[in-house]
Amino acid sequence: MLEALLKKKNNDGPFRYVYWVILVVFAALVARLVWLQLFQGDYYNSLAEGNRLRAIPLAAMRGVMYDRNGQILVGSRPSFTVTYMPSQGSMTEEELNTLSRLLNLPKEKLREKVAKVKNSYIPTVLAQDLTQDIVTRVEEERNELPGISVDVQPIRYYPYNMMAAQVFGYVGQIDEEDMERLKDEDGVSVITQIGRAGLEAYYDNLLRGKDGSRQVEVDASGSPVKELERKNPVPGHNIHLTLDVNLQQALEQAMDRQVANGIGVNGIAAVAIDPNTGAVLAMASRPAYNPNWFTRGITEAEWRQINDNPNHPMENRAIAGEYPPGSTFKLITGAAALELKKITPDEMIYDSGRHWLVDMRNAGGEALGWINFTEALAKSDNVYFYELGRRVGIDKLEEYAKMFGMGRKTGIAMHGESDGLVASEAYKEKNYHQDWYLGDTFNSAIGQGFQLVTPLQAAMIVSEVANGGIQYKPFIVSRIDNLDGTPYKIFAPEQIGTLEVSKSTLDLIREGMRNVAEESGTAGSLFQGFPVQVAGKTGTAENFGGQDHGWFVAYAPYDHPRIVIAVLTEQGGFGAASAGPIVKTMLEEFFHVGAYAADTAAAAGDKAGTGGRAEERDGENSER
């Protein structure tokens, strides 16, 4: 009996091992089930829902930009957009070929876009601003293209094309970094375009608005079946600018005429402001570009047109360009000399054509003889201002230049503003490790040497002279609206300082500027018979990289200033001939004097170049 039991126990050994194996496997399965259900349930549920549900962002309408009179400068319009939302599996080569044919886009470009989102449940834009015939073709074959849908989305629109391009900036498609940064509280990444430059970038958080979304149920191919939930987008804030569209157009047409005549082909910058508030009335830069290119997706040919241009079309020269101020700096030199009693208004200084201490001369060997302050300013006499610079000294010239606002940003609410530069002994020592000479002071006194200024800074300096010494912070946005049209924020004129310059000194400077536009001044022929009395200053700044730069700064009317203008033409030559016609066109538009035809502009430019012979070339001469 005992022997039989032992034999049976030995025979049950293999079954016992199988029993334990089954028990271990069953326990592992139970543990895995518990892990999946309790700890991984939400994750796999979201994946399942992701295959059935889609959260499709709804782009918000960007805010509108208006000019000072309510004219739309930048807006948005509806456009057909083709988006791709990954479904099961990745897009096949056949589907890519079909899309490439339908959208008229290179297959490799589509492949790059698709590859970036192959693991995402957020749709991406493949093409936008499509014509009706392309949309029709896509709709006809959409059943063969899983994950492809056609939507109507707002697209940024610049009705005036290149006008004020650098001021407005442009918008572009968001990248992965932007998508993560701009996620809303529901975790849905926006697909709208964002501001990349200019005001579009500076005020992007207000202009962009808040995107919405709609949750839809999709079939196996990824096509929407029904909408389950919708969150409507919130439009962006509308922005009212201080720009005047008519003045802006007149400015840019005048610039383009000069370029067509071969003047300022390397670049032109201009700005007009209200001297009584600091409001920017017009601002432009040449060359320019069309921001509409970026809203629909810039082509390679268009990008090459911008990127290969050595004159940098995307640069806003009005705030970023730094140039020697040339004879326009004589306003500051004169103010310093008069305030420091280094000269009296009636004192006569003899101009023999060269200074008696350093062999630095007037251009063309001209000699004006005995002249006083207002005559020297009107005729832009170099020798006279060399002597003023000698009497004042470089330290005081530096002090007064900084008082007028040179060497620091104006503070305008725009990206990319430059500081400019004020000449000083310390600057030369630090950067060139050289001593300061009297010739350096002479050059500084006429706006040459190390002096640098932006066109906006030049306009603000003239504004301070015109309005009696009040320093305003320039601004280009006057109001931002709430969605209901009520003010969200109002920008009032902001006084940031006052010139420590007497009224009598400013009166003398203004008188000299008025004489610039009179018969004997450097721009007399240009403004002959003009019905509004203009005060101005020409400048021709030496440029070691090519032909001289041309300046013209002005304000009008002389007795009650309403507008200040500064124009710079790169390598344009004499300021009266190159920049003067642009200023005159703007004044004609502002005061409704009449149209400034292209042939009149050319004739006036020729007159200014010959009749205004008293304007000196502010060249930097070497010491002997």
C-alpha cells in the first residue's frame, strides 16, 4: 500500500509543475490587467478617443489697423485652407502625389509638413488662400485623402501692398516652438499666424485674439462625421494708428519717383510727425517688400527677391538706419554757441573758403565773406560752423547733442530702434585709441566724423526747435479698442523733457531755417512760390562707402508748426535735390496745395541741384 502511494506521488510531479506555471501566468495577467485599468486607463482611453474624436482649432480674426481717419490699413479676410489631421497610419506616396497635383505644390514640401505632425492630433495647414477651382478639385477627391479637410480661415490682408511694409510688419505660420508657447488653457494649440515684424509683432498678443475649437467625431478615414462641441474664437483688438493714409501714399509715391530717377536707389527713409504731440503722421523706407507674400506662404522666388537684395528691404531705416546728420547738426552747434555766449547773433565771421587754423574748406572752393548766424545757417556755410565748433569745444557739443536727444532711442513703441551716436573724445579713445584733434571738433560741428543719427531722431530734433523746446515721446498708436469698440487703452502725448535753450536762441535758429527755403537759401528754388512758409535745413553727409547721403528736414507753417518732416536719401547727393522733392510732395499733400507730378519733381530737383549752389558739401577734410 505504501509502495503504491509513493508511486502515485511521483507520477503527479509533472502536473504539479504545470499547475504552478499556470498559476504564475494567471497572476501576471491579473497584475497586468490591474496596471492597465487602474494606472494606464486614462492614457489608453485618450488614445482611443483620439482615434474617434478630433479637436479642430478655429482661428480668431486678427485685429484691424486703422489710420487716424478710420481708413483700414491692415485687415483680415476669409480664405480657403487645406489642413491635414493624421488618421490611422501615415500619408502614402500615392496620397502625397495626389495632393501635390491638386495643390500645385512640390511633393517634398508637402512631405516636410506632413512629417512634422505625423504623431499629432492637431491639424496643420498645408496650403491656404486657395482659389475656388483648386478647392473644387480637392473636394472631388477628398474621399481618397484620409485626414484632409477644407476649411475657411481668416488670412491677414494688406490692401496697400508695400505701403508702410516695415511699419506694419508681417505675419507668418507658427512653428513648433510657437505652438507650445501659445497653447490655450484647454491644451489646443493655435494654428493662426502670428506677428513676425513691425507692429504685427509688437502688438501681437493684442492683435492675435483667442482661438476657439470644435470637437468633432470622425470616421475611420479621419473625415468629420458630426460636431460634438464648439468654442467660438474671440477676435483680436483693433488698433488705431496716428498715420494718415493720404500723406503716407504721397510720401511713398514721391520716394518711388526719386528711385525711378536713379536717386536713393540704395535706400530712402522718411518720417513725418506732429510737433505738438509727437504723433507719427507718416513713416516709410525703401526698398520695401509686400507683406501679403508671407500671409499665404512666401515662394522661393519671392524670398530670394528679399534675401538677395543687398539693401535690406525688411529694415525700417526710419528708426534703425544710422547716418551722419551732416549740416542738419548745425542746428545743435548753433544752439550751443548762442546759449554759451560764444557768439552773438549779429557778430560777423569772415569766410575765406577755408578755416584759418586747419585747412578744412567749403565744398567747391566757395567763399561767402562776412556773414552772421542766420545767413550762415541759411547758406549752410561750413567755415562759419567750424569756427563755432572751435569756440564751443567738443565737450559742450557732446552735451548739447545729448540734450537734443542724440545718442539714445526715442522710445517709440516699435522693435529695432537704434541709438545713434554722439561724437566725443572718450568714444574715439575707447574705440580707436587715438587722441582728439581740432579737425575732429570741426567735423563734429557740421555733423560729420563720428556723429550718427536716425531719421526719427532727426525729426524729433527739428520738432523741439519748432515747438519751442518741448521734447515729446514719439508714438504711432493712438488707441486700442475693446471688442465692443470702447477704448481698451488710449495713448496721449507724453512730454519727456524740455530743452534748456532760450526762446531767443530758438527764434534765431527758426529764422535761419526759414531763410533756407527763401530765395537765397540752399532750398530757395525748390520752394519758390510755395503758398505755405516753410522752415528747413538741407544736409549733404559724406559717405566713405560711396556717394554722399542727402538730408532734408523741415517744418511748416513757420509761425504755427503743424508738421515736421525728415527725409534721408542714401547716396543721393545734395539734400535739396535728392530729399527736398520728397519733403515738398508731403507738404503739398498735407496742406492740399496740389499734386506734385513726376515731371515737376524732376524739374524742381534739377533746379535745387543748380540753383541751390550755396549748400556746402559737409565733407570730412584731413588736417594739414
